[in-house]
Amino acid sequence: MQFTGKNNDYLPKPHSHDVDASSVLNKLLTPSETTVISYFLSGMSISDIAKELERSRKTVAGHKNNALRKMGMKSDLELFKFHNDFFKQKIA
């Protein structure tokens, strides 16, 4: 398993074929964080996710921020780049 060595030490390098990114994320994130990140990556806003999950916006934003922190990311852009690097090739 290869790791990036920067802030996101726990995340495998993009295109590392010996690693299942989903299993790495499931070990890092709580079920709530995983759900929020999944909805967020599908294009839902924090407010929309809060309505869907019947939680406050603050709770949902907290789950998203905790997930980003655990993954060593500081921005939504980093999250979307990670998503594209690992999962876009599965579509093709």
C-alpha cells in the first residue's frame, strides 16, 4: 500500500491498484460522515443533506468537516479531486 506522506497520510495514492479506496475510507470515517460525504459528492448542499437526514445544518457541516480532517483535506476542492482520482476510472 502506498501513502502520500503529506497531510493525508492515511489515503492511498491515486491510481494505486493494490488499494481499495472505499475500504480505507470506511475504516477512517464514521457511518454518518460517510453518508454526508456521499451526499455531498453527489451534488447536494449542506442544507439539502440536513433536510434529507433530518439533522441540523451545523451537525451535517460538522460531519463533513470531521471527515475532511480525518482524510487530511482542507477544502472541498481536495475532496472532489480525491473523488475523481479514485472513482472516475470505475465509470469508464
